[in-house]
Amino acid sequence: MSTAAAVLDNPRIGRSPGHTATIYLKEAKYEFLKNLRLRVYSASVISFPLMFYVLFGLVLNSKEAIVGGTTMTAYLIATYGTFGVMGASLFGTAAGLAADRGLGWLQVKRASPMPPFAYFFAKVTLSMIFSAIVVSLLLVLGISFGGVRLPLAEMAKLLATLVAGSLPFSAMGLAIGYFAGPNSVPSVINLIYLPLSFCSGLWVPYMFLPKFMRQIALALPPYHLSQLALGIVGAGRHEPVATHWEVLIAFTLICLGVARIGFQRDQGKLYG
Amino acid sequence: MIATLDEKQHTRELNPATEVASLEGVSKNYGQVRALCGVNFTVRAGEVVALLGPNGAGKTTAVKLLLGLMQPNAGKVRVFGGDPVNPQNRMRAGAMLQVGRVPETLRVREHIDLFSSYYRNPLPLETVLAAAGLEKLRDRKFGDLSGGQRQRTLFALAICGDPDLLFLDEPTVGLDVESRRALWEQIRHLVARGKTILLTTHYLQEADALADRIAVINQGEIIAEGTPAQIKAQTCGKRIRCISGLSASVVRQIPGVTEVKEDREAIEIQAAEAETVARELLALDPRLSGLEITSAGLEEAFLALTQDNGQNADRQS
């Protein structure tokens, strides 16, 4: 049959934009459901920042304490909010990616017609949703028990800033996820995430850190995100907002570059 | 005429001579290890091809190349006449791979729903569940499934897009006899509907039961190719088994005997022609019992081929 050659010629059978959008949404929906049901993820990502806040912000603290120009309880929403956003993003992307890669599931998805970008979109969206949940819960706690008073517009701005701030750490998570093995990834994340948080002034407020650490913090992305958040609650150090965003964007691009190297290197090799 | 071809016509008009997937002179190395060496291999429309080989022979590498999961170091990989990485080709193919982990907190129907969404004309959920025998398990989380049920779910993910070309990498590993037979039935249904299937297995009976054509692969090369009958014919014809006091060395002297093995109390003899050998045995030992004469199976052919091929080819199974 003369049409046999034409048949193999592969006429462009594209997907409609509606179809593609459906795939992206479903991918994100199931990524969210999957992680929501995973107690290990959802409980720890949400509860750790809340626990720290309750302990250091509400219990071990008097409501009148002032730090950096605002109440301690408001201050800590910004810093633990940053901490929570980092955690949600790192664990949301790196852990899932490393496990999917190392144990063959990512191969099954790559072999399917799934648009590769949908996979990343789903992970980033997951990180953003959980970031939003953490920050919202911190705000609820702060307002209900910590005497925090913030205008609605400022709260919305805080939420938006921190959720946008999940993107650099999602990028970081992708970079980690492409190079770590599935068993080692939680340790790798914690080894990076916890010291990074401390040195950026997310636990002990920045002004109480020793001088040399305060210098180091200026180079750390979480410091910059927390400064943006602190600026909104009235405790910023009056540095130009643009600088902070520039650092975060540069950091995102570097991480995406690293992730891309990992993506190209990833030719079906399985790691333990 | 080319401009008016729609997708339904696309699949129906694949004539049997059409190459659906091929490896042309393909080599693939992992560092120093040569997984595939100048392999030429073709899958034609509507056939079931089994890629048969011991572990480490290169079967999974071949499948991964055909799925576009990696690039060959040399040669060309073609699926539907084009690059396997092309999403249009991926939308016409489905794959069942061996995986160590599948997200466990998603339900069976959710997994199927997600994979179905990638395709243009997926099968309805009920059809997929029925084909994979998962109707009662639709709401079960993947982590709560038994091994066999998990395999059936992976099979469901492979077929949910109603693909023209199906890759099955060791599909019945870990299944009990009943599930294995059920899966073979499903594969036969798919073939009857005109699908093309590439199956890898080290389970010889499976290749024998399902395949139109078998390619035996060992150490990165295809060492034999043909119908199951042709492959079986490549070894000596008959196997004779009996319980006898005769020693192996005596039996070896009988004309026509090519190999003798002792198996506990019995002797297993390979011979080109059964009747002369059997006559000689009965004459030599009147008290001989438990006489069985069968055709040498695929297993013998396979072992003979792979042992001849590699000087020190390890017997993995």
C-alpha cells in the first residue's frame, strides 16, 4: 500500500492547548494528593515551623518583647515562615525527585507521553501550596495567640512574598534531587537546610548572631528571603528590596543550571 | 491523500510489512561495559516479538533505547519511523517497565487517570480496570496492593492510552500461575486487536507461548532469531529420561547420543533420534523403568545457544 510510507511520515498530531493544560493540572493535583497523604511529608513540613513558633514565639516569650522594630511574635512569623517555605520546597522537590529517579518511576513517566515540564510544574506547585499553608497557619497562630496585628494588605503581601520565595528553594531542591540518591536525600537536605537556616538568622534573630556569622548571612539566599518578609512586618534592616530579589533570582538561575546538567546526565542510570 | 489521513486511519492502515520499531547497527556502552554491540533488530506491525536472554544480556537496554530513555552511542533507533523521543510517537506507545517504586499513596484509579490524560484517545477507565483485572481494586492505594496486583496496575498504565505499540519488560515476574495466564490472555486480546508487542523475558515458556518471533540476545548481540519452532530446532531433537542401572559412560557410547546427564536416580539423554537409542537402552538394561521421551524444549535450545556463544557465559537462571 502506497500509504504505508505516508503513515510512517508522522503527520503532526499535536495536543490542543486545553488538553495540555488538563495534563498539567492533573499532574499537580495528584502530586498534591500524593504528598498530602504522605504523613512523613505533610506532617513534618507543616508541624516543624509551627512547633518552633509555638515554643519560641508563644511559650518562651512574652508578648511585649520588641525586636528589630516589631514584636517578637511578628518577627518570628517572618523567620519561621521562611524556614517553613524552605522546608516545604526542598522536601517537596528534592526528596520526590531523588526517589523517583533512583527507583525507576521517573523512567516510567519519561517513557510515557507526559510533557516533561508537567512533572516539574507539579512539584513546584506542590511546594508553593504547602508554603502557603505553612505561612497561613503561622499567621493564624500569631494573630490568635501572639497578639500580632497586621493590616490585611500586609498579610497578603507577606503570604505572596514567601510563596514566591519558595521558587528559589524549589530550584535548589531540583538541583539536589538530581544528584542525591533516594536513601541519602533526606540526610543531604537536612545537612544543607538546617545549618543554612541557622546561619541566615531564621532561628536566632539576625542581630543576635555573632559578627562573623552576620557577614556570612549576607551571602545566603534564606537571609535575603527572610529580610523581605521582615520588611513587611516592620522589622527589616532597611536594605533595598531589589538587592534581595536579585540575589534570589540569581540563586534560582544557578540552581536551575545545575538541575539541567543533572537532567541531561540522567540517562536511565539507577542509583541506590 | 496524505493531508487527509486522520489518526484512526493511521493505525488501521499499518500493513504487516511496516516496521514499527527498529534498531539499526545500535551500540550502547555504560562506561567500559558494552551493553549492546552493533545490534540490528526490527519489530513489524501486528507481531509479538520476544527478546529472550539471560540477565545482563542487553534486553532492558534495548527497550530503554526504543523508549527514548537514552541515546545510543552508535546506530539509529526508530519508532514509527521517527525518533522515539518525539511525543507524537510516545503517544502511540505504552510501556510496562520494572520499577522499584511507584507512588504508594495514590489509588489505582488515580494512577490510571493520570496516565490516561497523557494520551489523545485513552481507553475508558472501566475498560482498563477490566482488562487488568483490577475492578475490585480501583480505590485501593498502590501501597496496599500485593505484588501481583502491582504488576497488573503497571500493565494497566501501559495499555490505558490504547497504544499501537506495547513494550513489556518482564511482565509476569512475580506473578502466580493464575495471574500469569490471565496476563497472557490479555496480551492475546491485544494482538487480536492488531497491536504490536515487544516482550522481554527470561522465562522461556512465556516466549514460547506468546511470541510469533523470538530474538535470542546474549552479551549485547542477537545470536539467533526465528519462530519458536525454528529456535527449538537448533538443538538436538529429543530428550530421553529413564531410571536405569547403566552408568553414564556406557550410555555415552550408544551411537546417536549427544549428551548424558545424571539427575538423582534418573539419567537424561539428549539424542538426535530417539528410537535407536531407546532400543539400545532397553536391550542393555532389561530392568530399565520410568522411560520418557520428549522433544527438546526451548530451554535446551536457549542454553545451547547462549553457552556456545559466550566462552564463559554465566548461567543466571
